[in-house]
Amino acid sequence: MTQPDEVLGQLVREVRLQVFRAAAETAQVPQAPQIAAALGRSESEVHQALQQLAAGKVLILAPNNGAIWAPNPFCAVPSAFRVETRGKTYYAICIWDALGIAAALGQDAVIRTACGDCSDPLVLEIAAGKLVRSEGVIHFAVPAHQWWDNIGFT
Amino acid sequence: MLLFRAEEHVDRWCETRNIKRGATLTPQQGWQLADGWYRDKLKPEWRRHTLEEAAALLAQVGLTGAFWNLRG
């Protein structure tokens, strides 16, 4: 007999795969109504699954309305970290995730951002799995054990 | 995690915001870390790294010491 936890576990897996598949293929992060429609589930079920995924640090929900903010490395809203690949533009919440988009997609990519201090444009480029254009220095302000204390700031 | 033009830009950013300076790494280290961290994220069989696996990824890139300790 199928147990409730198993049913939820299966739904969580389906939602995870749908979120990341859609984000990768379209450069648009789907929200609960689109996910529910794609999977033939109710929005309530999808919200429940998203809460589980957020609790497991698989993705980040917006604190105000529970919408998907960042199914890392992807970001649902335009940001200062643009990743251009396959004729599409993706966004990330930080430079680590911007590089992570190129890694997750396994594609050549150009990453455009700006110096956090002076706003000068900075560009990194990945080609054939290697960093082929590089400038600047990455700063982590938060020690590793505190990354998830305030992931938005991190 | 932000990208800066140079180390002195990190210093100025921290000073003007009264933020304690953290740690810096090169874009090459950042790429290696991101590649190890996210390479499998789209695969159906993906699962979160264990603490030990995450620590190993950091260490492989040369990120060791108290700042990079995931256990605090």
C-alpha cells in the first residue's frame, strides 16, 4: 500500500524535475500555476511540494508570497548576473550561480555582471568546459557555515 | 557572492557598507567550484551534496580554513 509520505515524495520529485527542466529549456522559471498545469496537479499540491523543496534547500522561495525566487542556479527575476547561452539569457542571484548555470547546462556561456563596487562591466566566458575569459575577483562576504542563515544576503 | 574589479574594490565595498571582509577567490576557483556544485543539478538522480561531499568540493578548489568550514 502506498503511504502518504511516498506520494508526497513522488510529487516533490515531479515538481523538482519540472521546475528545473522548464527553467533550463526556456530560461523562464515556472511558477505554481504553470507547474500544476504541466503535471496535472492542483496548485495546492504544487505549493506543498515547493515548501518541501525549499525546506530541503533545493530552491529558494520569495519570503513575501511563496513564489519561486531561485531554483539555484537559476533566478526567476532579472538580476545583475546575466548568463547568455544558446541564444537565451538566464539570470542568477550571484556570480557563483551564474557560473553554475553554465555548468548545469553544460554549455558555452558568456556571463555579464558589474563590479560590486564601481559598477564597471565585467565579463567571464566559459567554452568547452573551461573558463576562457576571466577578470576580477570573487568575494564571499559570509562564512560557509552561515550561508543559509540569510541566503538572500549570502 | 559578487564579482569585483580587484581586491581594492572589495576593500572599498566592505568599508562603505560596514561589512566585515570575507574571503576572495579567483574566477577560475569560482568556476571549478560552480562546476562541481551544479554539474548534476538538472539530472533526475540529482541529490544534495552531503556536508562531507560539499567540504571536499571546497577543499579541491583550495578553499580550506575556518571561513570555509561548513560546520561552523
